[in-house]
Amino acid sequence: MYDFCSDLIVDCGLADVWTCPFAGDIITLLLANRFISPNAVYPPGSGTTPLHLAASEGRVDVVNLLLDQEGIDDSLLDINGKSCKDVAKRKDVVKAIQGAHSPELL
């Protein structure tokens, strides 16, 4: 698997993606490629996943999009031993991450 579009990140700057109002659409397009893992780490060795980045930027829309991906792992830790929930800056992001493990009410 390729890492999280490292060429795009290096060429365009990941910060620009997170501040873009269309970040969810961009992430959806990237994840449509079956060779891109939603758990990929960038930069290498950092332990930072797309879910960490979205949570730390307070992007609940992108967090929810990532949590819907097959195989997403919200328990991964970054180089500082922090999970995506630990780096979340907003309560709605923490709730979304916690809610990913709650059984749906019928």
C-alpha cells in the first residue's frame, strides 16, 4: 500500500488540504483508491495517521468520513504515544471517535 498520498502532501502541503472547505471531498477522492490506506502514517516514523490529523484540526466532518472507512484503526498511537482521541481539540470530535465504538440503537 502507498502511504497517505505522500506525493500530494509534499507537492501541495497537507496544511492546505485541512484548511480547504472541500477537505472531505478531497479525502473521499483519495480514499477511493484502494491502494491508499486510511491508517497510513505520514511523515514516516511519526505515527501520525489521517485520523490523528483530522482530529487535531477539529475536522469532525473528515473524522466521520475516515471512521466510515473499512479497516480504520482509531487505536493507533503516534510517536508521542497519543491516539486520535488524545489529540482531538474539540468535544464533537471526541464524541465522534467514541461513538464509532457504540452499538447503533435500533
